[in-house]
Amino acid sequence: MNISKLKNYLTAKLKSELPKNLTYHGLHHTMEVLDVCNQYIRRLHINAKDAYLLRTAALIHDIGIMWTYNGHEEESVRYSKEILPAFGYSKSDLLKIEKMILATQIPQKPKNILEKIICDADLDYLGTNNFYKTGNTLFKEFIAYKVIANEKEWDALQIRFLTNHHYHTDFAIKNREPKKQAFLMELKSKWNIAE
């Protein structure tokens, strides 16, 4: 297994083939998820093999969006099964990677620490100072893909999403959840929504 070769291969593919109107689900998002996963790997002293599989899942978790917008996680799994054996991944590796990718589907339902890490890494921005900046890229993407029609619909969607979302790792619960709750309160007060 060669993660740097795989990373080069996947980043080149994402760079050249991702639709330009994917303002949120672009290469930058994949790299951010990988970066946050790396932070968790160091923080939690994840063993080398699991770290390798987690990095792989982070790199490939959204690639299916090149072929389908809704349900792209299943396409990411299909593609991972297609290409990863050539990079030296075993059937048991593929199964762990598949479960990590599928855990990122909304609503998230991670079953183990690696799945919890990738889920929290995928939505890390919700509890950081990047909330509005990153959120704006998703707003533009949702407008382009006709998921929403305007800012009011976007804020209503965000309020529902933030209300139902839960972080899974101890680190995110302690360090991301409070700020996420503050953003939720800001959005509710913007539209005069009572608790």
C-alpha cells in the first residue's frame, strides 16, 4: 500500500474531473478532511495500519460526487473497490474503508473510533471560525444544484441540520460543539426563532 501514490492519483483526478460548480465538495474539502483526520491520528495515537486506512477513506470519501450528487457515498465505495486493490489493499481493508465512507452519510451513524473520526473531520467546520466562510461555499453549491432556492431556505436548512447534528469524538464534543451551538443560536436569532 502506497498512500502518497494514491494521494497523487486521486488529487489529480479530482483536480481535472470535478465539476467547477462543486464549490464545497471540491479538492479543498477532501484535503481539509484529510488534514483533520491527521490531527486526530496524532491526538489519539492511532496505530499505523488504522491511520493508513483512515487517510485512504478521507481521500476517497467524496469522489463519487463526480458521478452522482445524491448518494455519492455509495459511488465512492464502488470506486474504492475498483481501484484500491491495485494499490495493495486487501478485502478486509476495503470493508473498513467502505464502512468509514458510508458512516459519513447524513444522518451519520459511526460504529467505531475510525468512523467517528472521519465523521467529525467531515463536518469539523461547523464548530470552527470557518463556519460562515465554508458554509457559504455549500450555500453556493446547493443553489447551483437546486437543493435550495434562497438564503431563507438555506438558513432554515442549516438550523435543522445543526439542531440534529452530533459530534462523536470526545475532542469534537468538547472543542467543536460549543461553538456550533453558538452559531445555531445566531441563526435562530437572525430569523427570530424561539428555543
